[in-house]
Amino acid sequence: MDFMLDMIEDKIEFFEADSIKSLEEKIRSQIDVNRAIMLEVHSVSHQMYISEEGRKFYSAVVHFKAKKK
């Protein structure tokens, strides 16, 4: 039986929340998780949307890449 471990090179994650503070906490928590598997933040893209009812909605895309040696 062969057992192979491949290192993750790139990982893109999507986040959404109803407040910017909640969105930041979700991203910060996932950064710590990905740091454990040797990934660091490469880029972040975020948006805010206001519904017709005036409700705010925040979303973000975070691109993680393997740490450079």
C-alpha cells in the first residue's frame, strides 16, 4: 500500500457575514488554521452589499499560498 502526502500549494476560501467585525474574526480564525499547514495570505478581496431593506452584507475571498522557503 502506497501512502503519499502532497503539500497544498494554493487554497482559496470564501467568507460572508452580516458585520465587518464578524467577517474579520472569521478570516483571522482561518488564517491561524492555514498557518498550521504552512499557508500564508497571498491576497484578499472584499465587498459590501446593501439590500433594498437597508441590511448590510459583507463578503471576502482570501487566497492562501504555500510559504516561501
